[in-house]
Amino acid sequence: MSTPENAWPRLAGLDVRATTDSLHLFSQVVGKVRLMTTPWINHSWHVPLYLSARGLTSGLITTGSQALEMEFDFLADRLVVRSSDGQEVPIALTAQSVASFYTATIGTLNRLGFDVPISPVPCELPECIAFPEDRAPRVYDGETARAYWRALLQVQRVFQIFRSRFIGKCSPIHLFWGSFDLAVTRFSGRPAPRHPGGAPHLSDTVTREAYSHEVSSAGFWPGNGTDKPPSFYSYAYPAPPGFSGATVEPQEAYFDETLREFLLPYDVVQASADPDGTLLSFLQSTYEAAATQAHWDRAALERPSGPIGRPPDTA
């Protein structure tokens, strides 16, 4: 999948979308468990999943005196449910229906003593079938899942460098299961205009709370399976005048008028002589297009990349 000189796995030639579509829906089942057991944090930062050394994890979920963690283990093709009393139950990740995965996951939680009622309807998808009714066969290919996860590991590593350059309010690097994108968001500190809402199967209240303040947001998304391959994106809310026409790097990046955001195909980064530098140039130039034209106080919000293992020299 990769070479020692380039740790970024090659996704070209893989049917990425078929497997990520399945994982998108499977992750919504897991994410909704976290949603229903965690106090609300602004911008919905209490709901995402996080990268782990084996896949994706819910992080620690506490319910009364008990706690659990749910981890997609892509190295072993399984979802593992662990409880704080030492129990650990694997659920196979295979080509299966969403209904089958939902039944196995909720049944496992119940057997471990966790009764967590969740809404069985997916979020942020134009066409939604309730989990227990979605019996269509779904694709799951372990090699594709592992390649995509290893790409996410590289993306997060570079996102972390980019994140270290900002000392204003900034999100963690996390995977939103509603849209199945790994994202990091910077805030100017100023309130934003009321968001119009309108996301499919997502409360406008949630959307407006998420975009209550000005943002420059970047992320990585598996694409739409047709004309959009796995890609990096960057957008601003509200988008300042001139944002869409800004010159950004690298030259393969472009502004998508339908999505209203800049896109850069993953394959461009993976195939470049310097994948890290190519991605950082996209993140930095698109952020600058938003922050400069929206008149953010960049001098107060930015600093050089953070050093490793020691605090920065602020003297």
C-alpha cells in the first residue's frame, strides 16, 4: 500500500466509497450511543469519533458507575465493545446489512448492562432508512478499510501540525460520523450570522449552534463515489467576499461552486514528492484566504508550528 519513502497509502484503484459508505452507517450507530450518554458540548464536540492505533474509537463513555469504549478495530476487522468491569466483546466487521450490525451492537450493549436508547434514523443523509429496517447487503472490504484508516493516520498527523499554528479557539481533530469526515476548525472569536440550516435529517438547531461563530474549517472526506474522489476540503462560514476566487495552493486545488468549498483530491497529495508539504500548503493558503479577507486578528491568533516535546519559546 505504501513505500518507506511515502507513508501515505495509495487509494487510487480501490473501491473506497463502497466500504466507507458501510462504515459511515455503522459509525452512526456507535456515535449515537455516545451522543445519548454525553453532556452537550458546543459545536457538537461531544459526539465525534477519534483515531486510535487500531482504527476509530468512541473514546470513554460513562453511564452512572460504569464506563465503556467502542472501537472499530480495522486490523482485526471487528468492532470491540469494552466495559470498565473488564468485559470485552467483539462484533465482526463483515459484508452485512446495517440492520444486522445494529442488532448485534445494541444486543451486545444490552448484554453488558448498558441500555442506551438511540434514534435509529441516520443523520445528514438525503435518503434515510432506519437502522433496523436497512436490510440491503453492504460492502465491507478489510484491505480497503485498513488503507483508508492508514490514510486518516497521515492526515491527522499533518492536521496536528497545522493545528499547532493557531492559539485561538480551535477544535480537536475528530471524525464526525454524520458526514464521515475528519475535521479541524479554527474560530475567529466573533459571532457569526444566523445559519440558514437545511442540512438533510439534521436539526437546524444543531446546525445553528455549530456555526454560532465565524470559522475556517478543513477536513478530509471519502468523496461521493461519482465525480468527487477522496478529497481534502476547506471552507469558511460566513464566506467573506472574494473567498471563492482566492488563489490557493497547490495548483490542483479548486473551488467547488456546488459545495461552496475548496477541494484537493487525496491522490494529488499522495503522489506528490512532498505529501506533508503539499497538504500543509492547501490548509494554510485556504485558511489565509478566509482569515485575511474576513479581517481576523491574525497577529493575535497565529504562531509558528509547535515544537515537539517542549513548549514554544515565547520570550
